[in-house]
Amino acid sequence: MTGCTLQDAFALLDQLPGATREDNGRYWRLGIGSRTFGYVWEPTRTIGLKQTLAEQLALVAERPETFEVQFTAGGFGWVVVHLEGVERDELAELTFEAWRLTAPAALVEARADRLPR
């Protein structure tokens, strides 16, 4: 496994309609308008992504060396992803799901199920 880079994470994000990234000094905020769906921490090469509670628990149970519980909020389970432990296609799925859980319905409908590449 070669894992992903920070550049992979940003390249995937940049393909999603309405997605933005904001440098807050210690981390990058990934969002759509005022709504957040992820965080990137450059020093630790990790990304925190919004997921369903079930997906959060499944990821952490399956590969605790790659995924960890970040927090839960509003019925969602946020998961920390260690980039060296995922391939780009898996990161694309996780990023897409985080975006889809946050984006306005019109953007989700227009994008359909097309993952970033």
C-alpha cells in the first residue's frame, strides 16, 4: 500500500461542487458555505471526515491502525483517517460521503454517484 498524500486529499476535494478549503493556521477546514464536512492536519498527515455513526464504527473496528473516532455530533460520527493507511480510491469514497452528508440536496442530486478521481 502506498497510501495517500495531502495533495491527494486536496485534489479530491477540489472536484466536488461547492467544496471549499480554508487555512486556519493549525488545520484546514473543508466545507460548503458555513457547513463543515472535514478537517486536514498537515503535521500528522490526517484528515477528519464526517460519516454516519454506523460507518464510523465499522471503519474503526475494521482497521484501528488507519481510522480512529474523532467525535460524534448531530447524529454523525467523525472519523480520523491516517492518509498513509488508505489508497486514493478509498479516500475518494470517504471524502465524497462526507461531502454528500453536508452538501445541499441540489448539489448532491446534480453530482449523483460520481466519485472524485
